[in-house]
Amino acid sequence: MPATVTTQLVEAPAEAAVRGSGVLRTALRSRRLIAGLCIVGFFVLLGVVGPLFFGNPNLVGTVQHAGPSAAHWFGTTDIGQDVFAQTVVGARATLEIGAAAGLIATVVSVVIGIGGGYAGGWVDEALALLSNVALVIPTLPLVIVVAAFVKNTGLLPTVFVIALTSWAASARVLRGQTLSIRNRDYVLASKALGEPVWRIVLVEIMPNELPIIVSQYLFAMIFAILAQAGLAFLGLQSPDLLTWGNTLYFAQNAQALSSGDWWWFAPPGLCIALLGAGLALINFGLDELLNPRLRVYREPRARRAARADGTETGQ
Amino acid sequence: MRLRYIGRKLGFYLVAAWIAITLNFFLPRLIPGDPVAVIISKQQQTGTVPLGEADQLRRLLGLGSGSLAGQYGQYLNSLAHLRFGLSITVFPTPVIDLVRQAVFWTLILVGIATLLSFALGIALGTVTGWKRGSRLDAIVPATTLLTAVPYFWLALLLVYLFANTWQIFPAQGGFDPALDVGWNGAFISSAIQHSLLPAITLIVASVGGWLLGMRNMMVATLAEDYVVAAEAKGLTPLRVMAKYAARNAVLPSVSGFAVSIGFVVTGQIVMEQVFNYPGVGNLLFAAVQNQDYPLMQGIFLAISFAVLGANLLVDLLYGFIDPRTKEA
């Protein structure tokens, strides 16, 4: 037995190195990434296909305040609406707002972070100050006040207001990264070769920051979904828009809590939490991929058993 | 060196405060129509409007007479004298009195809950990072889910479970309305009892973020040479974990603490709605529903200044726990 143990120990690392050589392989080994992709993929599918199966989710029914049953999986509301239908259809608008607001926030942060970091000088100073200030001024009260002042509750204003209050943190991260990249040899070389500025920024610098940008986008999406839910819950969104936050708003207004209709407010919040967790898991998975120090090495079971054998035989 | 660090930080927060104030100056310009007329007519429905209120309002909303610069000057003058006008919601109580009461409730609740959550998250993160690869790693997906939970939804769930179903905690308000408000034992214990559920909500919703951040930094720090050296010297594992790894791994969490204060306060604002807690969030919501512009402005400024102050404090503390920042 000891002989086979030794050969296994010698062979295994080499085998692991071969297996881990492909990025895709490593990606597929990251359980977090897989789990996150599955969760987010499920909700995206729900948002795209789900509404096709339900007519009008706001349709009033005769069965009111009913708990979950075979006919109504998530029960019904105080006026007999099917909560399951509302949850499925609500996925679409929720995802749309999250994706759009996250995208705008990310674009703004890329322009301000990378642009400022590359430009340097007083432009950089001013933009850095701007993002630091935007970071410390509490945004939701500002958004609430603006929403109340403007009385504009459509989809687009929501998206813009949320986006414009959530770009600062990632702009700061991107600026820091750009400052470190802009003086590397290959950037200096392309500068010396007379490449135009847009090409240096877009082709030389941006691709190197892509992982950060993707991760910031995922976080911005989580933030946007949470912010939208909060705003909707406070009644600052158009009630025509069917999102998970609005479902929660109606549940709260109809005293779902005191009448014990837990099936009304539990699913939308749980969906928000699950979706957010899925996005965060993708992020952590990517982090593990790109930052090997975070990766926790898991021994294959066979080898762990073999090592246990080895210690027992006094090796 | 230290003085320069403090001076630069102070300068930054002065600029931030000035921007918050200026934002507040421009906000009322977004109101369609004449806000002063709207406000006065609302106030007249509930009581007699004192003379000069219209003028005062105009100045406060940054809509005074003269040029833009002149209006700005009048607005700043009003703020400097803490004249925030009268509230519409509770007419004719001055805005400043309402805000002062609400800030008191929110500040104590958020302050204590955030500190507890931070301490708990750092402690748990240290241990899970230290024991990485063990069964404790199972805690990571669970906390990931928690960080994505909307505060107010968690509040709904907890109220449903602990106040409606099991009736362990009171569901609504910040104190028993039958009691006299004051510094007496019965009132304080009632206030504490009412604050437990909101505090638990805050802690549960925010502890995951601290835990994850700390765990990841611990994992990264444990790979550093000085940790390996400390282990090689034969120091006790507890000492290596606390004094070598955690001491350095906690730095990003502390600087992240400042930024997250704004996030926690934000969550708290919506959450207070669920508990009907007599804090800033509830007041802001009442103000929004009643189109109480002066009150909204007062609350926005109060929250901004509270968050900026907390940030400044953390930044200054950071200078002490990480001496390298002062030289940069």
C-alpha cells in the first residue's frame, strides 16, 4: 500500500496542474460561480418566458386571502389576485430596472473613473473629489426627496435616479486601477508609438480592467434592485409597474402582515434575496478565478483518503 | 504629519457638506408651480399661518428675492440660524424640533445596532477565514443570501414571526404610548423592548457583509510571509490569528465601515416604515406623503450631516489604527 500512496502523491499535483490549465475548466470547478449562474439564469428565464404564461396578473378573483394551494401556488391577495402570477411577471420589470440602472451606473463610473485616472492632473483631482463626495452623501434620502419633488414615477426616471446615485464606489475602484496601469510599459510604449488617446484607453487599458468592471456591474445591479424595492415599498413608484417591490407595497398597504397573509409578502422578498445572492455568487466566483489567493484548494476525495492512510501507516 | 492628515480630511468633509447644502438649495426648483403657495395653502388648512412665514419659506427653499447668488446667500443665512421653517405635517411645529426628536431615536438605534453588527461580523469573519476550507465555509453562501435581503422585507418577516405569531416583541412604535416620555425606568425599558426587533433586523441584514469582507481579507492575509513567520516562530495560534492576521485584515473593513454607514441609514429609513418607529425614516415618509417640503429638506440635511460626521470620525480613527495612511 505505501508504494501506491507515494505514486499517487507524486502524480496528483501534475494532474491538477493540467486540469486547471484551462480557464473554463477552473470556472467549471468553482461551485459558487455555477450556483450563481444557475440562480440568475433561472430568474432571467422567468422574466423572459414567465409573463407569456399568465394573462393579466392583476386580475381580480373571487378567492381572497387564500393560503398556498394547488390552484394558487403562492396564495391570493386581499382582492383575489394570484401571488404566484404576480411574482413571475414581476421578475421582468425588476430585472429590467436592475440591468438598466446597473448598466448606466457602470458606464458613468467607467467614464469618470478611467477617464479621470488616465487624464490625470486637475481633471483627475476634480473627478476623484466628486466621486468621493457622492460616496459619502447618503443617497436614498436624496432619491426619496427627488422622487417626491419631481412626482415622476415612470420606469426611466427611476432607472436614472438610481443609476446616478450608485456609480461612485466603482468609479473610485476603477480610478485606482487606472492610475496603476497608465504608467506600465505597454501603455507607455503605445503612447510613444503615437496611438490616439481613445485607442489607448479602449484597447490598452479597458480590457485589463474588464474583470473589475463586470464585478462592479453585478454589484450595481444588486444595489439597483434593492433600491427600487425600497422606493416601491415607500409608494414612490408607479403602481402600474409590476415589480417585486410594488407587490410588497400593496401587501403592506393591505395589512397583509396583521391579517397573517405571509404568502403575500414572503415570495417577492425571497426572490429579491435569491437573485441578489445569485449575482453576488457570480461575483465571488469570478473573484476566485482571477485572484487565486482567495481560492480554497479542495483536495480530491480519493487523495484525502490516501493521505489519511499514509498518516496511519506512519508516513 | 498627523495634523496635515486631519486637516485634509476636514477639508474634504467641508466640501462634501457644502455640496450637500447646495444640492438641497437646488432641489425645490424641481417642484412644478409655486411651492410656497402650495405650502402656505396647506398650512392654512390646519391653522393660522404666522406673518412673514411666506417670506421665510421663500428664503429657506432658496427661492428668495434677487439674483441666484442673492437667493443662495439668504438660504445660507437661514440655515446658519437653524431656521428650517414650520412643518406642514405637524403644523405649526418648527421643522428643527421634529427632526431633533427623530434623529435621537434613529441615531441610538442605528448606532448601537451597527456597532454590534460590525463587531459580530469581524469576529465571525476572522474565525471563518482562519478555518478556511473547513465546514465553516458553509456559512459563506448563507451570509451571501443575507446581504441581498432587503432590510424592510426582513423586518416584515420578523414582525410576522416574533410579533404577530409568537408575540414576543411589540410590533409597532418606539415605546409604549401609555407611558410618560422621559428618563424614567418604565419608559426606558419600554423603549429598549421596542427597539430590539428593529435592532435585530439591522444586525441580521448587515452582519453578512462584514463577515464576508473580513473572511476574504483573512484568507488573503494568511498567505503573507509575516503570518507564516509568526507561525514558524511557534507563537500560539490565537496570537497569530488575532495580532498578526486579523489586525491587518481588518483595515479595509474599517475604511469600508465609513461608506456603509450611509447604506445602513438608508436601509433603516425604509425599515422604520414597517415598525412605525418614531425615527428619521418615518418622519421623512410622512413628509413625502404630505408634500412637506421644508421638513424633507430639514431631514435630508440632518441625515447628510450625521453620515458625514460618522465618516469623518471613522476616517480620523483610521489614521490611528493604520499609521501608513498619514504618510501617504
